[in-house]
Amino acid sequence: MKIIIVKDSKAMGSEAARLIARRMLQNPSLVLGLATGSTPIGTYQHLIRYCEEGLISFKKVKSFNLDEYVELDAKSPLSYVSFMQEQLFSKVDMDEKNWNIPDGNAQDLEKEALDYEEKIKKAGGIDLQLLGIGGNGHIGFNEPGTDFASVTHSTDLTEETIEDNARFFNSKEEVPTKAISMGMRSIMNAKEVLLLASGSSKAKAIKGAVQGPITTDVPASILQLHPNVTFIVDEEAARELRR
Ligand code: PGA
């Protein structure tokens, strides 16, 4: 596990974008696992700029997002489809047929989850998975207690996650209570993992993920067993780490 501690969230975004750009240069047909939330926005902004400057291209890149809310209209500005279009896809040279996000409005969520996992396999697996982390240590919507053997599945959000995400909605009551998410094993199957965290609200989760026991109580702690994982965290998120 490699831990890079940077000054602030701005530095986190540029450091992460450089790592992703390097991988895209090494392999133009990279299969990227992507994340939503506040954390990766700065990284996406750098990648957009690199693309505009002709340094990198998403033409042959395939992507798979970690998760999507269940029963939220895909057209809602708060759906993860809208988020990704707004924050990345519409601003880079990516082909619409090459990005994938689980369909939270599928009639049969179980089938959608199985099909999503199959699609990842068919693409050859994820080369580089980008992750944020929840204040409770979740990755994707794998909340504390999620089985480490889980693959893509539908799941209930915890009260803490609903409260964390209420800032994007008009009220807490509007936050969907269910999501469809890649599972813990889906994430561990990625060849490389890059986890980003900034701010003091992530300090406890980072401490647990990096130096705590490996336990489903802190889902990200399983990453201690991943052979190729990098954490890029800012000083505030790193403040509980033992040096
Ligand atoms: P955030 O969410 O980037 O909005 O903090 C991260 C997460 O919950 O995984």
C-alpha cells in the first residue's frame, strides 16, 4: 500500500490526475473504474484539461462507474449518470458506448447487477479503479457490514450516508435509500486501485482503512490486502495516521 500525503484537496486532484494520465499513456485502451461525489471532481478537471491540450485521449478508454442510486430518474441532475456527463464525459473525447453506469431504474435489479459484473469481465476487468471513501469507511456504496465476497448488488444506504449525501438534495427525505453498487470483490478484482480522500471528516475512515484491523466494519480496510493500491490523501485526512 502506497500512501501519498499532499497539502490539500487541490494537490490531491492534480496528483491523482497525473497518475491516471500516466496509465492512459501506457495503455490507451485502459479500462477505468470511476467514482462520483465531491472528491474526484478536481481530478476530472485536470483530466479534461490534459485532454483539451492533446496530452491524453479517452477515445479507446472504457469506463465503469462504481454505483448509482435506485429509483432516481436518470435525467435528474442528481443521478450519477448526470454527474458523470457534467463532470467528465461531455467534456472529453469519450465515445458514449464506452462508458457504463449501473441502471438504478432497471426492472430487475438483480439481473442488472449480474449483467454489470459480466460486462466488466468481458471488458477484461478494470485496470485502474478510482475510489473516494465515506466517513464510515464505505467504498462505492459498500456500507459497513458488506460481505467482502460481494459482487455488484443492490443495497440499502445507511443513515450516515443518507445524511452525508443530503447536501446535494433539497432535503434528507429526497435522498434515495437504495443504490446499486459494485461489490467489495468487484473492487478488489481491479488490477490497480487509487483511493482519494481530503478533509478532516475522512480522517477516522483513513486511519481505519490504512492502520486498523481488516474488518467489514471499515470496508476500505480490505484494501490493505490489495497488491497495487495507492492512497492520495491531504494533510487533514491523514491527521490520525501514525507516522
Ligand atoms: P464524497 O463521497 O467524495 O462526496 O466525500 C465519497 C464517498 O462517499 O465515497
